[in-house]
Amino acid sequence: MNQWIICLILQLLFKLCIGTHVEVVTGSTLNLPCFPFLTELSGAPISWKFNGVDIISSDSVTTNATHLSISPVKTENQGEYVCSAMDPDQNFEMRRTYSVIVKGGYIMLVAEGTNARLPCNYGSDHQVKGNALWFKEMANNKIKMLTHADHTMSEDGKAGLLYPMDHDQTMSLRDVTMEDQGLYHCDSPDGARLSTVELIVKSAPTLPPHSCEGFTTPWEECEGDHENTRVTGSVLKESLTEFAFKLYSAFKESKPLNNFLYSPISISGALAHLLLGSRNKTRAALEGALSLPPMFHCVHSEMKRLREKLSGSLQMASQIYYNRELNLSRSFLKQSDEFYDSEPVKLKEDSEENVQMINSWVADKTKDKIRELVKDVPQSTQLMLLNAVSFSGMWTIRFDEKTSKGYFTKLDGDMVKVPVLRNDDFQGSMAFVPQLKTQVMRFELTGNNSLYILLPQTHKASDLQQVESRLTDAAVRQMIDQVQGEVPQSIQVILPQIKLKSEQDMNVIMKKLGLFSLFEGGNLCGLYAEQPLVLDEAKHKAFLALTEEGVEAAAATVMGFSRSHPSFSALRPFILLLWSDTAQVPLFIGRVTEP
């Protein structure tokens, strides 16, 4: 009889030792049963191991007499789980093994011929030191590497990272086919699984031929009296300021520790000009990116008023160059001239002539601050939309003309000797802004403009990032109100003499703003109706100098330290904001980590 029982147990043991494969998605609850009958047989204690290491119960992983429970499941829970129990009476060990695969929880359904964006992200507190690696599971348990740390694009150019060296490691698949269907994995360089995406491809629907029927009418008129103009002007100011700091978030992700500079007024000018010819979903996407209310008819007339209001110190111009074979909409040409003082120009047959023509226009509009915006104009170029701004403002309180030197402390603690601007008795307004956790000083410039310098509490990256995480349009307006309300006092001021030059691939920024349709053939029927237009390239160049005379700045966008009195020493990383007190909008925004 006892022998029969032992044989039964051995048969059960054989079955329970067979490894079990379990697939589970992140965020779910996983219960793994061990030996439910053990307490009935012998009361033998159970132990669990994960990848060979004893499991200790925590908030998310718990064990009891019969089960192991994980909730919620995370990617790091993937691996081998072994439940074991030693029966002291029969002197044998029983085990059960689970191989747990954790999927990222993404199932994507896309149509043939479209582009797919497969999500993958580092944690927000992760310091990005390398790009993630994307793989696709193939037949016979083989794995195909699509991207890796040094190559962000697959060999065939079909797959590529949208935002290299960014927290967002989303991969784009172009022109999806049935062969692209399957399981994709995104791993960190050290092998941690970040995401798994199951891609399901369905047959492409039959699409109607391209048609702009119903989308070719001119942009709607802005109607209303003087009071309405005040309201619409206020709407544009608020939208542009919100857009400016939406851009800051994108720029700081793109350049986590480096200098950068951009002109939100220039970038918004280019996108607003493009908005003039956009319709339907593309119009809605552009309005959303620019933080404009839906169907805001007065945007172009208000952009014109803004340009006129700023003309005393900031010159802003737009220009469109287009393929000589395109017939742009007459209404777009007329309204382009009306609102943006721009008459589109046809591109020439010769690429070098086009490069010279475009760069000459940019140099003229930026007063030679930016002489080269484009290096090549391919024959396939259909449309180039440019916007250029140039700013010049003198200090209302001058700095010492005698040149002096100081030591700028960089993010890593290294010190570099730099020429500085100095005034030991500067009459100015300064305040500590609790909301931003930063010292702020205002420097008045001619033309009713101001330069604000935001100085974090130390040179460390963590303090700079703390300020940046709080930098919103509302916080900045409160900061300006607070500093302007301070009584001017005598302050010893030391600023580094700097010349900031920054060039940014705007393709990445525009995609972060949700403007994917522009790169895939958006609705620009108000500009050109015969066929879809695709944006190939977008660039932004900016220049700013702090000198004894004042502040000089330019930008172009193409879519191809104990003292007897207070001191303010900006000899460590800081943020700068060039602000129009007349128009109440930001003109330039930048970050200086190394002069």
C-alpha cells in the first residue's frame, strides 16, 4: 500500500518538474501555483528562487504556502522561477519551474503601406548614455537586430529611431508590409528589456485618389472690432509663450547637458506661415503644436500685428521657395503677401544657385549673423519655408569697458577662464523665485526689451534640471511679474561674455510636437492642391552674443558668488530669456553650460 502511494507521488513529481512557459504583460497580476497538495501530504515548507536567487517578499512580490504572486508585473520580473519543497519523511525534493516572459504590453494594429511607431522609453530618472537596441523575432527562434548604439537606422533604411540619444527610444517602421508583422523587442545597452511590441499588419484599405475638394478656399477672415483685436492679440501672446516652453522641453531632451539656443518667435513664424496653407487634420495638428485654440481665424492677422509691434528691435521675415513645376494656390500667394509680406520664389534648376540664393536671403535678414543655413538643395525639393529674425539691443546700464577675466564652473566642476562683463554698482532688479528655485536678474535693454538670467543654486546638473522641470509659461510670467516688482538696488554683476551659436535638426522637434503628418503627406491643400506635399527637412539656426555693447541675436528656421552689497555672478550654468516687454512674448531662450 505504502509502495503504491510512493509510486503515485513519483508520477506526480515527474509531471510537476516539467517547465511551464508563461507569458504576461506589464501591469497585470501573475499568480504561480507550486504544489497545492503538499500541506495535505506532509506540510513540507516551500521556497522560491528567481534566476537562482532566493525570493524575499516585497510590496509587489509575495509568497504563501501554495502560490507566488506578483502585482503589478514589471519588465524586471522576467526570468526563471523555481518552486521547491523537501519532504523529510520520504527524503526527496520536488520542484516546479516557470519560465516567465514579460511583454511590454503593446499590441499595435497597422495597415499595409503606412508607417508604424513602436514605443520604447527609458525611465524619466534615467541618464541617457546610449541608444536602445531594437530586435525582431524571426523564424526558428532567430533574432534580427534592427538598430544598435552606433547605428540608429537599419541597413535597409526601413527602421530607425525617431529620437536618438533621447529618453524616448521609439522606433519608426516605414511602409509596413505583411512581412513586418511579428514581435519586436527594445533593450537598453546593458540588456534590460524596455519594451515588447506585437505588430499586427492588416491589408491596406482601398484609398480614394488624392483630392483637395472642399479644402482649397482661402483662410477665413478675422472679423471683429477693436475690442476683439485686444482679445485675439492676448490669445496669440499666451499661445506663443506656451509654445516657447513646450519647445524648451523638447530641446532639453535633445541636448541634455549642452548649450542650446532657439528663437520661439522664428519657429512659430515658420509654422504659422505653413498653417496658412494647411487644412483639416493637418491644420488641427499645427494649431495644437502652436498651442492655438481650434479654428483660430485671427492667427495670421495677429502674427502680422506682432511683427509690426516688434519691428523697433526685432526684424522678422518669412520666405517660401518652391519647385518651379509647382503651381501654388493663388489665394495662398495673395494671403502670404498680405500677412507675411512674403512673395514666394521659384527655385532655380542649379542646386548651387539655390544654395547661394537662400543663404544670401538669410544673411541679409539676420544682418550677416547667419550666413549659411543650407548646404544643399536637392532637385527633388518641392517646398522650402524659411523664417529669419535679427535682434539688436543695447544695455541701458553699461558694463565696464576694461576687459577682465573670471572662472566659469562647468557642470562637471571643471573651471575655465573666460572674459567677463563686470559692473560693481549695477542698478538692477534681482529676486529669488521660490517656484522655480532659482535666482533671477533682469537686465533692461533698449527697445523696451529685457534679458532675464536664471541662475540655479549651484553648478550641478541636478540643480539646473530642477529649474528646467519647473519652467512653464505660467511660471515664467509669474517670475517676470515678481522681478519687475522688485525695487532696483546696487548689485555687483559679473556675466560671461558669450557668443552662442546653435543649430538644431527640427525634424526631431516637430515630431515631438506631434507633427508627423507633415513628413507623411499632410493636407496642405490651401497651398498646393494637385498632389500631397511631404516635408523632407526642417532646420533652425540661432545666434546670440553678450558683449559690452549689449545683446545681439539672430535666428533662422527652415522646414529642408560675501560682499557688502548683493552680487549676481553668472559664472556657472544658467538659463537666459530674451523677452519683449512691448509684446509680452519671448524672443530667444537658451541654456549656457559651457561658455
